[in-house]
Amino acid sequence: MGTTLSKILRYLIIALLFIGILSLIGIRFEHPKSGLKSALGSADSSIAIYWHTNTVSKGSKIVVNLGIKDKDPALAIVSNVSGKDIDVQAGSQLQRLTPDKVKGKLLAILPF
């Protein structure tokens, strides 16, 4: 019984260390509440893995705060970058945001 518990505890510690190291290098995890849908389902039934940055370009898929309480964070695609503003499409919604609202570039989606 003790060895089973120690194995579980060891795997849990290793997993937490792995997540901590990923966080240190800028890889983050987020559960989006709205935004783009994929072939695997809607945004709110997934976990987004993203690279923490606010530097984006046209066509980038990003995790963003729209400023709408029930829809933040959201998955979006950048439709235009001009000066201080970023135009994004999150689902059927188009919105103009500042770069500080961008959480990062999307790396992968894990559906559940």
C-alpha cells in the first residue's frame, strides 16, 4: 500500500515540476470560455496551450481577454494589426483591442 502511494506522489511531483518549468519558459495553459471553434468542438470544451507574448501578426491564433466578463479568456484570430490596435475575430465577434489584452499565441488545443 505504501509503495503505491509513494509512486502516485512521485508522479504527481514530477508532473508539477514539469508544469512549473513550462511556465517559466513562457508556456501557459488556459480554459477559454468563448471564441473560435475547431473540428474537435467549441472553445469552452478545451484547454488552450499558448506561448505567453503580446507580439502578434495578421493570421495568428491567440488567447485574448475581450473585456467581457462571461467570455474571457477567448480564442481568436488576428485579422489586422495597425499601430497600437489589434483587430481580432473571436467566433462571430469582431473586436479592436490593445496589445496588452493579448495573453499569447496559441500552440495547441486539448479537447475534453
